[in-house]
Amino acid sequence: MKKIGLLVYGRFPTEKAYGSHIIDIANGFIDNKTTVTVYYSKTNNDKTIEISPAQYYKNSRINFIEVENYDFTKYRFYKILPSFITKIIWNLGANLWSKNLNSYISMEDYLWSTNPNILLRQVSSKATLIYEKHGAGKYIQKYVINKLSKYKNVIFVGTSQTSFKELYKLSPEKTIYLTNGVSINDYKEESSRKKTNKLNIGYIGMLETYGKDKGVRKAFNELKKLSTDFDFKLTLIGGPSKKIDEIIEDFQDNETEFDHLYKIPKYEVPDYMKSLDIGIVPYPDDYHMSNYASPLKIFEYAASGTVVIASDIKSNLELKDSGLGIEYFKHDDYEDFKLKIKYLLENKKIREQLIENSKRNIPNYSWEYRNKKLLDFCVRSSIG
């Protein structure tokens, strides 16, 4: 059985979205009959989760190994430094941690990471290195990625068309385009949380990324306007809590049935997703979201049997030919959003067809299938 190590620095298990993403990737590899170990750096800041990752994510299939780390982010001064300085410190921390990592890694066949600095220290190993590009990456990262491209045992994965094209220029024969995926087994139909006769429209997830607002509040205010003509309920789950509170405040004098929760454990997310009839992805035309964000939210809604309404930013449009049940609206145009929601509310047959489309095509986007294609690509590239 092949062994793979996921190398995660500084953002696990402290950041909920990224942490859940790592668990999904790990499970996808395990479903392909590989042994998975997550090597992570212990943090000591205000986001640190004190219980073990195995307990927090309720996952006993993954091996978790904590690697000694000096956490610069625990200091108050770190938060007030200019961003370019914090990036330098972050890279320095990753460099120091990757030195410690060498004494922990145990005969892996593959080493995977979204941090090129960490992989660069492993190029002399016999393992196949897999770098997934999840962001723009500037200056130091670009330099390190360019260095990685010179080594024969490195595979590149672009999760968006933008990231794929950037990596392909450096190493065409060793670069593959793979969107992210979804854990199909988490969304089995025998749900305890059934859909009701009243249509449920909602959003489940973080309301900002890298400090950028995802447009959820604006979308909900358009839904509030529609609630005078249509009888539906709303569901909002996520964080940060202050963003949720702003939307709750907007609905204080509105009689729409409105369920809201703050962050919930990962294992509870699928049941709430499956209670939705329409899931919104109203992301604005932000540089990162448009070019580097692989649309995980769309996959989750689609797997839940939920109609998806998504903004037509570049990254969302990459799924236009996927066969999934997506209705697009013009990004940053909330009048168009309202019109498209109204269209869906008035057309039950259209909603049913979109759901059927998703059920038929979502298996093509499971983590198991996605990671199988990645492992096969490593073998075909004659470095696996």
C-alpha cells in the first residue's frame, strides 16, 4: 500500500475551512487505498484548537503527527505589522518548520503540500512531491515554485484554470488541472434533516476569505425584498460571527422564518446542506476568488441535492460545462440575482431538473475520483 504525507504549515487545525479541506483530501487518498499521514505544525495563537485533530474532525482513518514549531503568530505585535513583513515572517517560520519535518517523515511514496517552501526541502527524497497551487503566490513563492519545476520528482496541480496555466508554463509535462471535489459519502440521501414544503434558501460557509467579503449580506438583503411576495425560509450558517450578526440585524423587522447558526462542526455540515432547496454562491469579482478559488461550495450544494445559484466570476464559470445544476447571475449585480432567484422560485420543474443534473454528474467530482486521477497522473509521468 502506498503512503502519502500531507505537509501542512500554520493553518491546521486552526482555520476551519482549510482544515476541513485537508481532511477531505486525506479521505480521498485513503479511498484510493493509500495510507495517509498529516504532518502539521502546532500553533499557539488565539485560533488554536486545543484538542487533537483526530478528536476535532472525528476521523480515525488519518494518522496525525504534530511537528515541533515556533509560532510567530502568537505575539501581539505580529497582528499590527505591515502585511509584507508578516509574509516574510510566515515564510521564515515555514522554513524553520520544514527543517524539523525531516526527522518525522517516514518513507512516504508521495509528499503533498500547498506550500512550495516546505516541498523544496524535500526534493532530495525518493518521494514524488505534489504541489497544489491554491493562491496567487508572490515574490518568494514564485521564486520557489520556479526552482521546484527544475526537479524531476515534482508534480504540479492547478485547481483553477489560472493556476494551471501558470504552472503549465513552467512544467507542461508534469502539470495537471484538477478542480477540488466533494466527499460524496457525506451526502447520502438518507438524511435525518428532510426538506420541508416551505422552500429553504441559504448559505453555509465562511462569509469572507482573506478578509474579503463574499457578498452574502447583499444577497440576503435581496432575498428580504423577495420575501414580501414569496413564502420561503432562510438558513445562514458560518462565520465570522460579526458578519452573521450584521445580517441578523438586517432582518430584525422582517417576518421571514430565518434559521441562523455560527460555525458548526464539519460532520454536521452535510445535514444542514441537505435541508436547503437553493444554495447561494454570490462571490464578487475579487482577484483571488475569480482566479484561484476552486468552487468547493458549488460541489457541496450539488451533492446535497440543492439547486445552486452562483455569480458568473471566472472560477465559478469553469463549471459551466460540468453538467451540475447551476443557475448563474451577473457578478456584483444583485438586481440580476433577485431576478434569477424569482425565476427559480416560480419554476418548480426547472429546480427539479437542475437537481437531477447534479445527482447525475456529481460523482465526477468526488474526492476519491479526483485523487485517483492525480495518482494515475503521477504514475504516467514516470516519477511515481
